[in-house]
Amino acid sequence: LEAGASTAHEADFVAAYAADLRSALAHCHEFRLSGDEAQLQAAWTRFYEVLRQLGRQLQQARTLQLRDVSPRLLKATNLEIAVPGTYRANAPVVAIRSFAPAIRVMSSKQRPRKLAVTGDDGVEYVFLLKGHEDLRR
């Protein structure tokens, strides 16, 4: 919060949740000073409410614009990094040229994301991004 927002989404987040988060942090500080567990409970209540609101918003999202969530990744072009899964010994490396401007959020239970990467061979490579689970399943 103190560092300020660097994207539109961060600015929206700060506008929506800064007061609750600052209040929760103040309760944490008061708990450290007093040891009063009621302060800790009050902090948890504030943090949990923010978490619930974010969860509701995320359930509605269908597309994430890279310019909003990671402008640095959107600006990253002509990298010297191979497109994942394309490296072959004794073959030319297919490097990442750019990232697609939008990430699609799929509407399944896990809500995986589809990210497209363009290689320097001109081919678009699509990756399924899943969080917080063992990908071997």
C-alpha cells in the first residue's frame, strides 16, 4: 500500500481495500503492543472480508488484460529465453518474441488460465497455467 500502485488494477485495489487493510494492520500493531487477542481477531475479520470480496470478483473474471496485471510482461519482447517445451539439442532455439495481450480465464472449477506466447519462429504457443496444485494429476 505504501509503495503506491503501478498498474490500473493496483490502483483499483488500493481504492477499494486500502481503508480495510490499513485498519487491519492497525489492529495487528495494537495487538503487538497490548497482547489483546481481541485486536488480533478484529484484524483477522478485516483481512477475511477483503479476501471474500476478492474471491467474488475473481469468480466473475473471464479475461485478464496483461497491460493491467503485468505491464512488464507485456513489454517483454525478443527475449533470449526459449519457449517452454521447444528446446531440442542440436536444433535452433525458438525464443520468446512476445506475450499475448490477454489471458483467458477458463470457467472450470480450478479456473486455469490460457496464456499465448509467440516464438521468434512466428508460431503461437498456448500454455495452460494452473495454480496451487500438483500438475502431474
